[in-house]
Amino acid sequence: MNVSTPFPSAETVQQITADIIELVECESHSYDRQGLDACLSLLIDLTERRLGKPAEMQRYPGGEQGDIVTLTYPGSGTGHIAIIGHYDTVWPRGTLAAWGERSSQDDTGRLRLSGPGILDMKTGVVQGIWALRLARESGLQVPTVTFLFNGDEEIGSLASRKVIENVTAPLDATLVLEPSHHGAVKTERKGVGLFKVIATGVESHAGLNPAAGASAIHAMAEFITAIIAAADPAKGTTINAGLIEGGTGSNVVAGRCAVQFDIRVRSLDEQARIDTAFDAATVSDPRVKIEVRHNWNRPPMELTKASQPLLEHARQVASELGFALQNVAVGGASDANFVAGLGRPVLCGLGAVGDGAHARNEFIYADMTGRQTALLTGIIQRLANGI
């Protein structure tokens, strides 16, 4: 498809940057409902300022976390895509006031803009809004676009997962505005398992009658050792026993022990293998009962045949803009995992270029804002009539 991708003017980039700063300065920690509500209101207002009133808006309850909102803008083409961004951050209210320097230059003189959530992922959200605006202003066909903004991504998208799956399942493609990997898009992400294992033993006095007891802690030590051996880093499979609690006193044979595991896998095959490994693991004392609570928070995102054409569209746009677009696999998960789990076309990492996500030096490169917005604009144009 021969499409001329519009690159935003210097004045437009200034407006995009101003919108980014406005959104960053509205603090929205994942557990701060008041801040989340304020940020979502601002985000809806910002979207309407730049794109007008949506043809349809739906709001879904987020429980104790931020609500989920979808805003649909009809296109002139037959295609229909979703653009997903989360507005929650890992930073509690008050972080901004103590943040320190917000603008600086690196060793090469490039301007860095810093602030809580600026990279992950408020810049991407703003760029997505402006990309649709520029695509519409180009006079070329555009698809119908449904924006989905959620306020619980940083804590697992527990309320928004079903909304994401239901909204994106029938659509042609989904673009996720997570930060890029130094400019590269993300086509593979690990699936995340959050398992809890509980051992129940028999309590007894550790000094007077130790043989009468069956230690849940001793058994769990065996279990952890066995299950860690099931990891396969060469295949991208890692298992971490991150939290452990149990027992009632040092002189009591422990009657209970619980461990929370973080598991990362690159493929559905590995996910199934790990499920089997947890269920098959045994301990030497038959009096100790082991309960495994499986919980795959996100399925793995793999670069499938469904998503490959979407990547090719993105590469064509990048080539037109004068650069070669790379794609990478990363260990972290995102809402793109849910879409990939449905077998639907999805591309992630289309947001900001910078570094320091979840760190006090979180920043974006200001000179990449225009390019990233143009990349999104071109992809939207190429999806006017579907993939």
C-alpha cells in the first residue's frame, strides 16, 4: 500500500509534549482511587479535545482500582482496530513533588523529559490520541478506532482483562501503547504465572516430641528445591519463590507454610509443562499435604502468523519515515498478552522511546515523540480496511 505518512510539525510536537506533561502531572497510582478517577477524567477530556466527542463511550467498573473506558471513533474505511493504553502508574501520590529534575540533557545533548509514569506509559497514550488525529487530518481513509484505557495494568489488569478480551476479540488488530524497547516494537512477551503453594503438616513440640510432627516448612523446602529445578532459562522459563510465610514459633514443628511463586514462560507449551511440574512435585513426608493454586495472570505473547502482517505494516511505515524498525522479545508482560492469547493480531511497544520504567530516572527522549507519533499514524492508515 502506497501511503504518505504525515510527520507532525514542530508546533504539533510541542502540543503533544504539553499534553504529555499535563497527563503526567495528574498522579495516578494503581491503588489511589481518587487519583485514578481524576486522571481518567482528564484523559477523557484530553481525547475529546483532540478528537471530538466519540460516537460511543462505555465505562466499566474497576472495583477498588481505576475504571475502564472505551471511546469509539468511526472511520471512513471498513477496518476496526483497538488502541490500548493504561493510565495507572507505580508511583504513589506525592512522588511528583519530590521527583527532582524534570528536564535535562544526556551526554550527547539530547533532551530528556522525566516524571512518574512519563515512559510507562502516559507518553504512549498521548501519542496514540494524536496519531489518530493526524491520520484523520491526512484526508486518507482510516479505520474505526476504539480506544481502551484501563487503570489496573500495573497490578495485573484483574478487572480489565475481560473487557480487553471482549472488546478486542472481534476486531481486525490491536495496538498497545507500552513504551518501546529503545525504539523497537515488542512482538513477544513472557506469560506470567502467580502461583501459591500451601503445605499443611502436623504441629508438635519441637523439643519434647519432634517425631510426632510433620513440618510444613521442611516439606516446603523440598518442594521449592524440586520445582526450581523445573525452570529452563534457555527456553525463557524462570521460577522465583518470592514470598514465604509459615510456622508459629521456633519451638513448634510447623503446621503450615505458604509460598508465592512468580513464573515466566515464553510459550503455551512451557506453560503446560510448568503446570504439570507443579502438580507432580512431591515431598518425602506423606503426612504433609501440598495444595497448588495455579494462576496464570497473563498468557505468553508469541509472534504468530496472525500478528506477522501487522509487524510488516509497521516496518513499511518505518521505512517510509527513514528508519529500520526492529522487533524484540521481552520478559515483562502487558495487556497485549491477553490479545495474543485469543490468537488475534497485536503489536506492542508502540509508545515512548526512553528508559528507566518504574525507576526514579524514568524519562523519554523528547526528539522521538514526533517519530513515534508518525509511526502510529502510518500504521492506523494502513489498517483502514483491515489487515
